[in-house]
Amino acid sequence: MQDIKIYKQKDLVLKVNKNYDPIKLDLDSWDLFLDKLCGDREYQKEAIKNAIIYLESGRYSKIEDLVEENYQNNSELQIKYTSLQDYKNHLQLPNKLFANIDIATGGGKSYVIYGVAQIMLGLGLIDKVLVLCPSLTIESGLMEKFESLSGNSELKKTIPQNAKYKNPRIVDANVTIKSGDICVENIHAVYSTTGSSIEDSFKGQGERTLVLNDESHHIFNKISGNTTEAKGLKRWKEFLLNDEYNFKYILGFTGTAYQDNEYFNDIIYRYSLREAIEERIVKNIEYVQKDDSSGIDEKFQKIYQNHQDNVRNYDKVKPLSILITKDINKANNLKDDLIDFLVQQENLPKEEIEKQVLIVTSHKDHKANIPKLKNVDDKNDPIQWIISVSMLTEGWDVKNVFQIVPWEDKAFNSKLLIAQVLGRGLRVPQEYQNPQPKVIVFNHDSWSKNIKGLVDEVLEIETKISSQVLKEKERSKYNFEIYNIDYEKITVEENRHKEKNEMSFDSLMEKGIPLESQSVTVKKDTEFEEVSDFKTRNKEYKITYETYSIESILDKFYDDLSWRFDEGKILKIGVEKYSKDNLPPRKLLSDLIIKSMNNVGINKNDGLTQKNKAKVFQSFGVFLRKSSKTPKIKSKIKDLEVIYTRNIVSESLGIGNLRRGYSVFFTNNWKNEISNEDQKNIFEQILKDESLPRSAIKEQNEFLFRTPINFVFTNAKPEREFVEYLCKKEIVEKIESWIKSRDRGFYSIEYSYRKANHQKIGNFNPDFFIKIQKDDYEYFIVVEIKADKDDSIENKAKYKDAKKHFEILNKKLEEQNIKQIYIFHFLSPEGYVTFFEYLKDYRLLSSQKSYRCELENLLEE
């Protein structure tokens, strides 16, 4: 079977049967209207006709009818979904005459929405249209566009004489919506308790209402936050399915038809980003293929030089650069950093630079900035830089964006978010229709493959099997409950280092500070690739690093030194002693820095880069520590916490992993232990796949598999061998049950260790819990599996802190008269034989110290 299947999005589009009765549905009479509305954009006409035929040909009463028709004839859909029922189970708005239309951002989606609305009204198929959108910005843009179209006398002339509604009124929900109206509203007005006529105008009238949803991906993607906007978006789907309205006709429109990386499965028309670029409907995209920017200042310099190139290349307009962050906090910080950089770069007063930078978020302090977006394309408007949050970037009909900067790489790691970010710069200014302009996306280079995949219109789907806890059937009796400790975090002060009252750096004076050779101005290349023809180019940037004079470095040092002397410390240089009233000569320290600069060929007049400045202070650092104590986070015991194995979360495994050392353990009774039919089909195919390694498939006798999980996954030979031991008859006789923990979220133990002078804190879930009943006690052998001799610093910390955790836990259980005892071991294959011998005769249960393998000895050294 195929582990990963690559699909073309176009192969997943549902085809609407174009055979309909033209007498009942007279679309031909609207050809002149479509020619005038869409011009030479044939894809807009096709999208409009497709939508109306789907809604009104009489062939389909709900989305399932279209799915059934396509599933029988589309082999790609048959591969993606294991059955027709599987497909239906994944539909976003089931049992409704619903579908989505995917038109690339910048492709004129609003014309398609208006065309569908006007023709459906004109044909008398409906009485009202409700157009819903996610924000006031988009609502305002749609209202303006629709009012322009409905008031266009040339367009009106093309409407057939026999049309029922020829001149739709464009309104919002502040007035009563009448027959023949197109109501445009943002989704939040639907739930407004005052001023909205949505309920009065549409309740009980859904059969004769067409609901068109702009930016429909918001309906189906997870929305974070509890703002009014977020709450409205979360309830959008609920409104469409509300039985009190009983809407019959529902369409969605989006240029980002993804749930994260999964392409929508209810698309009836697609005009892709690649098509839009190739047909020059939108700008070409040039994105970073390779870049080695180090630090925010260097990145700003490259972004600034790109911006200046755009100012020169597109001088008929005022080019804009947009920087996009993942949240409001990041946007605020970025705005401050950018303004500081521009002040220094352009040598202008801060108030002048602030006029060039516009921040747009949902925060109350930034709401007043949203209307300013209408004017940012004007040459006389001072704004050149826009900072925005990813979720708010839609609905801007701004054409002069020539550079997009997704600020944090990890914040934009799905096709949905990447498509949204790219969409901000795709619209083409009237002045640059030909030749095709381009937008530079100054992304992190790890993003390039994601852009390429998006534009190449490919979707990779990995086949997975799911491990689940059994809550019924015979093996569900192996579920058990265990205890953990609920810790509370507290801050305590601890001695950081021991200090003497005398400080000396004679050796530093003799050898100098270990600085690095430096270049203040360097040339650095970034490699870009164009979407349309895969052309690459190297752009050379001139990067200037900020330098700090010896005087400014000494000013800072003396400030810190003075503060340190307040603590009663003494500085000794050679035979001289210095204090607050007797500071060391400035020339002495200046000579030290100059000597250190000379050692590596730095001219004293050049100053030091940030990196070398840090080395100076690092060398002086022993004298500048402000306190011998430092705050530390500690864990304080709050209470015991019960964990039930029957609540363990599901875990999925990509089939490809079975070729790379993973194994799946299951019983001969597996068919009765998988409730999902699709999973049964997938697993059946796995069992028939002779290309898998023998070690990948591990069937066990159901009576010897004493775990409440249907599938147990192991990810390497040590884990696999350990599970095999747990299924041996002589071991099974001695144990009640066992469970292999999940990597996250089941039983977490905190550990800490020092690495490169930093305190690292982590959490781990021990691999196995083995339950043994003896003498009225439940013993739990807790095991963490590692390779032989794996005595890393991290493992030593895990071993030490886990042992301490279980000592505390056992003590708490004894105090509360709970008859459970926990024994923890780090174990590697070298110790398996002896470990299980000790388990069989119960020596393992006497104490944690009763068994010790080679790995544990190494971890205690």
C-alpha cells in the first residue's frame, strides 16, 4: 500500500453535471450580463454558472448527492477516502445543498458572489440574499463593490427583460431586508442583540434565501481567543445549520480552501493560484530559497533594501511592505523595533517615521487604523509599512503591496496560513498590468518548500492507523488507575555562586580580552526563486553592523561597577585596590580594550560590533554580577492526582514508519477491537503488504496481551523487545496488566539539568507502567527504555528526578493509606533478561535498589 499519496487539488474538485433542462433553468439569457460583469475573465463566468447549475438543476438536493456521483467516477477520491461513507463522514456541512468555490486571492471573488446573487434573484429562484463575511473591513469592501455594480447602468441593460428582480437593493442588517435585497453583513451582526434585523428578516424563510459566505475557511478552521470577533466566527457554522432558519441554498467562497494543510472536500470550482499567476491576473511571487540572516538588525536591513528597490522599480505608485506576525503582542513589539530601525536608517525624527508605519490588529488601540487602509495606496499618503496579525489580513483591497514578510517562521506553518499571507500582496495596480509585476516574500528559507507545494497544487496525505484505549470488550478489564503528584510552582532565592570580597583580573590585563576579528560592512547574498518559471536569482545586500565606541562601552561598565561597589566589593588590579570612592583609572581599562582590539587587527577608531561588545562585558562579568542570589522556580506538592488509563488519548502512526524501525503489536482478535470501519480496511491492507519488514507486524495471543490498548506502537528495537517480553507466558502469569504510555499528556514527570551554563527544564512520560498484585498491594513497575550505555546528561537528570518523584509519591500514598507502591527503573536491552527474572520471583518488588542494571549504574556516576 502507499504510505504517502500525492494528490493534485484539481483532482479533488467535485464536478457538477452540466446537463440540465434549459427550459426550466434559462442561464443562456444571462450571457450578456456575465460578459459585462466578468469581461474576459472566463473563470469567473464558469464559477458562476457552476454554482447556479449545482443549486438549481434539480439533480442535487444536498451535497451528498454530488459526492456520490463523483465518488463513483473519480479514482483519486476512492484512494483518498476508503469508502463513500468515509467521504460523507468528513463533509463540513452535511445534509445541506452546500459547496465551496475556490478562487485565488486577487482573482475577483466578489464579482462571482455578486453574479450568483443577481442571477438567482433574477431567475426568481430565491427572494433574498444574505452575504456573510468575517469582518467589518470585508463587509465595507463588499458593500462598496456591490453598490457600484448594482448602480452600473451598462450592467443593468444586460439583465434579461423577464428577470424577476432586476435592481437589487444593497443593504446591511440595520434595516429590514425585503424581497429582492442583497444583505451584506459580518457574522458578528448575526448574534447582535440590538440593531440587527437578521432574525426578523430570515427566520422561517430559509427555503427562499441564498446564503453566500465570503472567506468561508473561517467557518471550518479552529479560531483561538475570546474576543467578540472570535466568538462570532466560532458560531458561524452553527448559524448556517440552525433549523429555525432552515437555509436551503448555501455557498462558500475562499482563496484559501484549507483546514490547516487539508484541502476542502466540497469544492465545486477551483481557480488556482498557479493559474492566476500564469494568466497574469495577479502578481508573480518571488520567495526566499536560501538566506542566512543573523539577527533582527540584519533582517531589517535586507527588508529595507528590498523596499527601496521596489520604490525605484515601481515609481508610478507608492510601494508598500507588509510585515505579518502571529499575535498582537508580537505586532506591537515589531512596530517599535521597526520604527527604531527606520529612525536610524533614514535619520529622520521619530514622529516622522511613525507616520510611515501603520499597525492593524483587533486591539482597541488599533481599531482607528483600519479605516486608514482605504487610503494607503494613495501616493500622498505617508504610510509605507503595514504591520498586521495573520488572522486579520483578509479583506484589504490594497494593490501596492510589493513585499510581504511573515515575521515568525513557525507561526505560518500550514497551507492555510501561507496562502493567507501570500494573498495580501497579489493584487495588481492599474499602472503595472504589463509586464507582470512581482511581490517579494521575504520568508525564512525553510518556508520555501511550503510555498512551492502550495503553488504546485499538491497535497500529501499520509495513511495512518490509530491506537485507542478499549472501554468495552474483554481486554478493557486491563484498565487501571495510577497516581501522580499535582505540583505547584513557587519562586525561591538560591545562592548562585560564591564570591570573595576581593576580585582580580590580572591575567586578563596581561593577555587581553579574547575578541573576534570583525568586519563592519559585509556583502551577503540571498537566493530567491520565482513561482511562474522557477527562475532563481541571487540578490546581494550590503549589511552594516552597528558598532559601539570604546567610550560608550566604558560608560556602561563604570555605571555597573559603581552599582557593584555599593555592595561593598573591592576590585583589585595588580597591587592596586579600587572601591566606590576610588574608581580604577579609565585609561587603564581603555588600554585593555585597545590592546584586545589590536590582538585581532581591529582599528581602535572602528568601535566594536555587538558580538565583541558582549565579549568585553562577558570578560568583565565576574565583577558585575548584581547579586549572589538568583530566583529559581521550584515545585511544591499540592495534592495527589488520579490518572485513569481509560482516559488515555488516541495516538496515530504513519504507515511509512513501519518501514523505519517502528512496530505495531495487536491481537488475533483485532477485528473486534477496531470500531472504525475505515481503520479496519487500512489495517487489513497493512497485513497484506508483503513489502513491510517482518519486525513491523507483531500479532499476539489475545490472552497474553494484557494491555487495554488495541494497537501498541514501538519506535525502535529496545521498545519492541521489551513488549515481546511482556507477552511471554511466564511473565504474563505474574502481572495483572500493563500500558505503554503516550509521548505526551499521560503521566508527566518534570526534570531539570544544566547545559552550557543554562538551566534546562523538561517533562517526560515514562514508557511503561506494569501492574502487579501482591499481598494486598498494587505494585507499579515504571520503566523508561533507552539504548545500552545511553548515559547522556539529560538521561541522568530524568533518572535522578524521576526516582525522587516516586519516593515522594510513595510517601504520600502511605500517609493516605493508599495501597499502591511505585518502583522506577531506567532499562536497556542489556538488562532485560535479569530484569524479568527479578520480576518473575518478585525480587523486583522489594525496593527500587533491589535491581540495578548497567545503564542505571552509569546514570548514577
